[in-house]
Amino acid sequence: MKVKDREYLEQKLKVSGQLLERGKKCLLSHYTNGNFSEFVFFESGKGSKIVDKDGNEYIDYAMGLGPLLLGHAHPDIVKAATKATIEGSVHGFGNIYEVEFAKLLVDAVPGIEKVAFTNSGTEATLQAIKCARAITKRKKIGKFEGNYHGTHDYAQISGRNATSGNIEDPKSVADFGGIYKEVLDNVITLSMNVDETFDKIERFKDELACIILEPLPLMCPLEMKDFIKRLRDITKQYGILLIFDEVVTGFRLGFGGAIEYFGIVPDLVTYGKLIGGGFPVGAVAGPDEYMKVLSFNQMSYGKDKVYLTGTFNGNPVTCAAGVATLEYLKNNKNVYGEMEKKTMYLRTKLEEAAKELKFTFRTLGAASLFVSYFHEGKIENTRAARWKSTMQAFMILRRHMLKNGVILSDTGSYFLSTEHTYEDCDKTVQIFKKTLEEII
């Protein structure tokens, strides 16, 4: 960023700058990602807009990093969460909201009979993996290079920036510190949309407890229905549990998530982000025959049970917000088609504007989410997305878009909500053009 642009931002974001300096003295990081890599502190959001501490308004495409499908401060969610908070924010016992929330999930998604709540997607994917091991009595798990499943040990192997080994036979490598060889030895890393993946599964068929995947990978949102169908067939053949990580796609691709969107039912599915309407939540769900391995009785020790507990699992405020979110979507399914139309409109207009200015920019996505790329190479799998170079270019674009009044996520993804309008899209395109003229 040019010096004059940085000075402009410092003037525009005086209060945020002061908070940044205060935060650095006592806080490791001021939000979920990055050690003070940003310097904007936000105060409020409504619909498709968000306002920072200096009073600047932005069109928001981060949407809480995905969960705010109904926009900021949706009145139904605010009303439900407020009522539940007044009644008591935590009980440590059962509450009506968790029953209603679970029933809505079971009714909405094919293949789900039982639900167990956690507090995050990370917890949900970890518990699903443990369930698979307890059910199959096998040790190894399969995961796909470039897929993101949270921050536990098994999730942080061969993640978004991994390119170790041949794409036909990728190697399992630790993304960060604190992950040891014993973990690496029990993770079989696979490649999406690559035929040789099925040969590798054959080799480890008697050792794999499960294979977990993002059915629509966030860093490379390609629709790979045929590949996933083959994966479903081979996992059934060898008694390997298939786990869909729908932390991002659940209820965003459609009311039934990726399961309904692709028409493929896994053995277990995990949720997070969106189903809580902006409140912290996660869930593991599946048929009763698999879910019954979970035990909520601390006296039920043994290798046949997976103990799951947490003071805030099924929290009444979160579940009340979740009920409001899912009930709204259930009663307004037309919003999915409307969001998809607006998303495609925005993607098309952005690509046309970039082409007009001779700037390499294209998008890939589905439903109401997409990712932008800054290279012309063919994208058929997550490795071909060139995540590292894509993110380097994206962060430059992001910084300038912020200066001009649009906030993007720091994951490289764009999320639209029911509250985004065509006017928002047109204004975003205008800002995009202005931004490109600054950085080209």
C-alpha cells in the first residue's frame, strides 16, 4: 500500500488505531484470525452493512466469516436471543430450545436422525472423527489436501497451503507446530477430483476409520458431485465412514446443505457457523446407529463409547438463535434462489469490470459464496487454486476495497446474505473499479 493510502487510512480510522495500540499491550490477537494483521475495529452491523468505531460504513461480504446468512442483527434472531438471555444465559441442564433446534435439523436434512451439539465446528469435526474410530475400531483417517476442518491436530495437516508430494499421492505434513509424528502417521492425505485418490483408498481400506471432506471446498469451491459420488460408493464398499464437514455449506448451499444440493448422504455430518445465526455453535449429526456411540454419561467408560460434554453445549441463547435462523429459512426458502441470482450478478459484473481494465480476475463458487483468483491457470482441484499466491493478491485488493468502503473476509471468500441488494452489488462494482485503478 502506498504511503498516501496508509496515511489516509490512519486518518479515517483514528479510533481503531488507538484501540490497536491498546490491544497490542494485552491481547494476542483482536479477532479470530491473525495477530493484529488488521487495524479496523467494528462497532455495529445491520443487514448487509457494518460500521466501524470511527463511524465509517462498509458493505460487508465477510458476513462473520460466513455464518450471517440472514445479515447482521436480523430482527428474528435478536428477538429470540434476547428472550433466551433474559430467561438465563446458561443453565447446565436441558432446555426447550435445544430440542426444537435439533428437531429442525433432523427434519431439514436427509439421513439425520440424531444431533449432538458442540460449541464450534472444530469441536464437531473432532468428535465426528472420534466417533468413526470408535465405530470401526480403525485408527487412520483420510482427509483432503486443502480442506479446512478447524484447529485440532488432525485438522491441521496438509491444509490450504499444502503441496507436498505428487498430487496423485500427496504427503501428510503438519501445517503448524505442536503436531507430532504420531498424528501424521495416522492421517492419509488425499486429493480431490483426482482418479488416483481411489487407488490410495484401496491401499488403506482396512485401516481407514473415516474420510472427512468439505463437499464444496472453501478455498476452491468446485462442484465435484461425480467425484463425491464415487467416494460415497467406495467408502460404503469398505466400511469407511464418510463425514461431510458442512460448517460452511450447511444451510448455505440450500436448506438441506450440501447433502440436499448434491443428493449424496454421508454417514456423519458436522455443522457450525451458520446454523447459530451468529452465535457460537457446532453439531455432529447422523443416523441413530452411528450417533449412539456418543455417551453423555461420565460413568460410561470404555472403548465402545465417545464421551461428549461441555457446559455450553446446547446453550439456550445459541439454540434460541439457531431455532430462529432455521425457522426463517424453512418458511422463506425462496431466499436461496434470490441470493444465488444476486451472487451471480455480482460475480459477472466484477469479472466484466476487471476485463475492461485488463486485470486478471475470475471467480469460482456456488449458491451465495464465491472465491476470486488472480491467475489464468485451469482449476480442477485445490492445489490448482494456488492458494498462497491467490491470497497474496487478494489481501492487496482487500486492503484497498476496505479503504473505499467494502469489507471482505480474510479467508479469500465472499459471502452474500439475504440482506444484500442489487444496489449493494452495483456500488461494490463501482468501488472495485476504483480500487483496480489504484492498484494496477
